[in-house]
Amino acid sequence: MSGNTFGKILKLTTFGESHGEALGGILDGCPAGIDLDFGFIQSEMQRRKPGQSSIVTQRKEEDEVQFLSGIFEGKTTGTPIGFIIPNTNQKSDDYSHIKDTYRPSHADYVYEQKYGIRDYRGGGRSSARETASRVVGGAIAKQIIPNIKINAFVSSVGEIFIDKPYQDLDFSKIESNAVRCPDTATAEKMEQHIKEIKKQGDTVGGTITCVIQNVPIGLGEPVFDKLHAELGKAMLSINAVKGFEFGSGFCGAKMKGSEHNDSFNSDGTTKSNLSGGIQGGISNGMDIYFRVAFKPVATLLQKQDVLTNKGEIIEQQGKGRHDPCVVPRAVPIVEAMAALVMADYFLLDKLYS
């Protein structure tokens, strides 16, 4: 299997399965001499881990990171940083009933067709549990670019949306509720909706908005390696993501050029920011902001038609511990992937400057 490495200079390779012994990763290209804050890394893992509230999967994993290499006396050495995250609460028997069946909208069928074999326990390598390794890499990436601030938050669940621009939101409130929505009134509605969906044995999708601030001018490469193209690739690589838009996004397609152009101020900033902080694939110093759409979780605790490996359609009900809505736990994953992109392009810019 290829496609397990992300990045150009700062490269993260992940390994492991949902119900294997451990997940892990190798972060290569990290500069030497960075004094790592291990408490911060673990706090990022706490934001992603399962079992943290009543509206997420109740699988109990502490997700404690064990570093194996690339660090000496608390500082990065410039060599590959290896780490593992042990799996401690697998319940593989929950998945024995799908050994010979393919669930709708999962990777079961295509994995077996492509490789001739699949780990059906929790989805194996296709499980969103793989993203734990990304959060470790992203937490280190944030420490490579400490002046660049990255904040992601849940901006919608189902048909419930925040009706305020991000500039009017207090990012310090993102962690004040289980949904990770900085608008308290909207967060309460979202949480209640997720609980109702969960009672039905169903799931619901949503969106996450990410804002990147204090970005220096000049990050990004023209043509194929545009900054927004790499951010799009990063976000679309996350499990359950179905859409990515930055700046004005699809709304920009409805506008006239006279409405959409960002007029300059004399200092090079712009009066508006429909460009989303990126022009010609290169950061212009304004806030970068984008939105990521997540589908409803495909595993339902309801009966559905499934395909067997003998070509039969049968009725089957999902079992196990699953998120009724993935977006609250996906917030730190979106931040992590954004941080990996920004740190990679920051190091690339230093290489050429």
C-alpha cells in the first residue's frame, strides 16, 4: 500500500490499524533544536481521543504518545521523530459479523477488490483512528511555526449553522462545549440535534471552518503546488471529508468581479478578503480561511442492506462504538493537517530564501 506519506520537506508517514497493537508515525524533516512541549502534544491528543463526551464514540483510549527517536533532552535532533500510540481498548468481536459482508459507503468492498484481503476489525487502515498519528505530527508542526495561529471550529451540524462571520466569534470558546462551536447558543442546538440523531441509531454530517492567522506573505508555490491546493489535498485526505472551499468558495461563483475583487490598502493589505488570504497560490498576509464538509458517519445502528462476498444482498445492523457525528472530534484533525501544510511551506520558503 502506498500513499502513507504527506509533505515535501516536513514529511509525515503514518502506520497502524484501528484494532492492531498500535498506531504510529515517523515525522521526518523537522528542524533540530526545537524545545518540544510534550504537554501540548498530549493535550491535542485529548481533543481528538474517543470517549470524551456523550456525543462521540464511547471507545476508551487514553491515546498516550510514546516517542521512540529524534528527540534528546526534550529537543528535536533533526533526525526522524518516531512515535507510537498503543491501542488498549479494542473490541474486535464487535466486527465479526461483517467478516463476509461489505457495508454501504465504507471502504470494505474496494479494499478487498484492490488488495485481495482486508482487516475488517473497525475498518482496519481505513478507520478514522489513523488520524491520531496526524494529530501528533500536527502538534509538532504547530511548534515549528508558533507565530502562525490556527483555529478550527464546528460551523454546522446538519441544517444548523453559525450565522456569524468568523471575525465576530471568540475562538477561546471553542473548547467550552462538547461540539466545539464558539457560539454558545448554536452549540446547544447542535448538541441536542446530535443526541436526537444518536437515539435514532442514525448519524449526521456537518462542516468545520478553519482560520489561519499571522501568515507571512509568500508561502506557496505557483502552478501545481499552490498553497490552497495543498490545503485542499490535506483536508480531502481526512476520513469522511466530501468538500473543501476557501475564501469566497462556491459563493464567489455567483458574484460579479466588481463585487469579488479585494481592493488594496496602501500598505498592501486588502479592504476585503474574499481571496481567503491566498492569491495566485501564494499567501498575501491576510487571514487564510476555509471550510471542510464531512459526510454522516457510514456505520448506523440500524438495519441496512449489505452485500455479501457471495454476491447476495442481506439485511444487517451495525454494532460497536461509533460517532453519531464526526465533526466535534475532527476539529483537531483539521488543525493538524493545516499545521503540517503551513510548516512544510514555511520550511520550503526558508530553503529558497
